[in-house]
Amino acid sequence: MAAASGVVCVTGAGGFMASWVVKLLLNNGYSVHGTLRDPSDESKNAHLKKLENASQNLQLFKADLLDYSSLASAIAGCQGVFHVASPVPASKVPNPEEEVVKPAVDGTLNVLKACAEAKVRRAVVVSSRAAVRVNPSWPKGRVMDENCWSDKEYCRNIEYWYALSKTLAESEALDFGEKNGLDVVTVCPCLVIGPMLQSTVNASSVTLINLLKGARETTENKTHHIVDVRDVASALLLLYEKPEAPGRIVEVDDDEAPLSSEKLQKLGWRFRPLEESLRDSVEYYEAAGLLE
């Protein structure tokens, strides 16, 4: 796998995680094709054009996950793809199977079909801890690693549509790669926090902002498994560049957590201290007026 060069595509380039991936790629000498629903929307995408090296090495494409031809145009000529885009419902939707699950699965398969057509070297697909941890049959106390998958029927029964969508999309991605000779690596980050590059507040940042503001009268006493968005970006690049990267990776920044990122750390991934992530997040939120 050639490092620090070439053309790669990032889907959903304007999002929280994807923006940091684009930034890191540009800083490491890559030329980037970024897909967006509407590249002309400066209110959502201006931050991408301000990134270092963006004027020379960033090209934005109008694309929709359910429009194969638009994805194929963006991925054509790329050596690698980072599939980051995925629907995250802000609230309950009338038809979750059609509005959440189907776009996640069909969108992922469209991306991978375009990858196969373009003969990319590797596709890195971002999944979620939600595809790992929703499994009531997993032995209590046993660390959840890459062998643990969320129970699809259980997710459907409890109407946890996001978890179902990520579980189905990830399993379909790995299956597609195996059947079509496409090198696919999936990564399952936990709750992602950190300073934002984009102007609109994303779902995981809202979780932390609400905790800091005391937005709810009561808060459930539970553990939040957290990872810094900048560490997620570095993990994705590492997984793209390392030929030996395995097919599925769980990403969490706590060695003692019941979720394990041992495989990723063995590849050389290192994460920043939780205190640093929280401090940088809070400082950004304060400067942006999000805690008022």
C-alpha cells in the first residue's frame, strides 16, 4: 500500500468526522475527492475550502449515496476510499426501515460497487460501536472485540434502527469485499468527541454539549466510551496505509473498557488522553457560543 500519496475519496466530506479525515489527508500529501449533497452550500462546506492545501488538492463532488452514478464519478481515478457518510436520525422517523436502514445499506453497497469498478486498492468503511455492543447473548463481563456483532433481530425488536443500520451495512460491506475481491476494512468508533471543523453541530457533539449544559433534569448513570475525532482520523489513515490491517476494527480510547481496540493499537495507533479531548472540546464549544 503506497503511503502519503495518490488520490482518495471521502464520502460525506463536510461532516464532523469526515472533515478531520479530509484535513489529515491533505496534510499528508493526498489529493482528495470529497462527496457532498450540495457542494454549493457555503454555510455547510466553506470550512473545507479553508483547509491547508485544499485549493490545490481538494475537489468536491455532488453525490448522493443512493445515486450510484454520482458516486462512481467521484470515485473514478481514486486509489482508495474512506466511506464516512451515513444517515444519523436526529429523532424518530415515520418509516425507519426506508429512511435509516435502507439508505445505510444500499448507500454502502453503492460506494463499494463504485470502488470495485474503479479498482481501488482499499476501501475503509466507518461503522459504529452500535454494530458491536447491542448483543444480549454476549457473555457478561467478556470484552467486546471484533468478534462481537450486534444482534440484528434484537435491534429490530427494540427499534434501535441506527444500530440495525450500521450492523447490516458493515456485514454487507465485508461480505461484498470477500465475494468481489475488494480489500475492505471496517472500523467501529465509539462516541466521537473533539473540536469541530464544520459549522453545524453533529449528533455526538450534541451529546457532550447537553451534558455540559445540564440540558436534562436527569441523566442516566452509565459509562460513555469516548474517542477523539482527531484520533479517529489518524486511525482511518493508518488502516488505509497499513497492508496488514485486518478486516474489522473496534476503536475505543480506554484500555479498561469492555470494548477492546487491541488490534488497532497493535498496528501502531495511539490515542490522546481523555482530559485533552474534553478540554479541547469544551474550549471549542465556549468559543463558538455553544454552551450559552
